[in-house]
Amino acid sequence: LWVAPPGWPCVAALAGFGLAPARLVCVSPERAADAAWAAEQALRAGSFAAVLWWQQGPATTTTLRRLHLAAQAGATPLMALRPPADRALSS
């Protein structure tokens, strides 16, 4: 699952890496809070091989902790892709 990607993926490139494009799900919520919620629900469900979440704006430590706990509960890896400005902040 891709949550709030900055652009749409190149399906041909993903297929070249051996990923089945038919198994890719992308969601682009308008609000950052909705994107975090979508990622959390997907992580808890444990139905995806992985969740990639592009952070839109600043994320609170509460949001990051909720996503961490959801990833543990659903045994699903989360890749939180954060802006370069947040490099020094823990996640």
C-alpha cells in the first residue's frame, strides 16, 4: 500500500523489479491526518506486505507512535518517508 505518494508510480518500473502492478494499492487522501489514519488502518489489518507512507507536513510523536504500534499489531513493515527537514527528528 502506498499512502499519499508525491506522484503515481511507474507501473512498468515496478514490474521490472518483479512487483505485480495488480497488487499495488495507492491512496491519496487530501489531509495529512487522513493519510496517517489510512496507513494505521492498513497496518493494523495486516493485509499488506508493506505500507509506504509519505508524510505530508509535520507528524506528531503521537502519530508516529500510533503507526509504530499498528505496524507491530499487524506484523506489517512501515516505511515512513519523511521530508529531508525532518532528518534530525527521531521516528
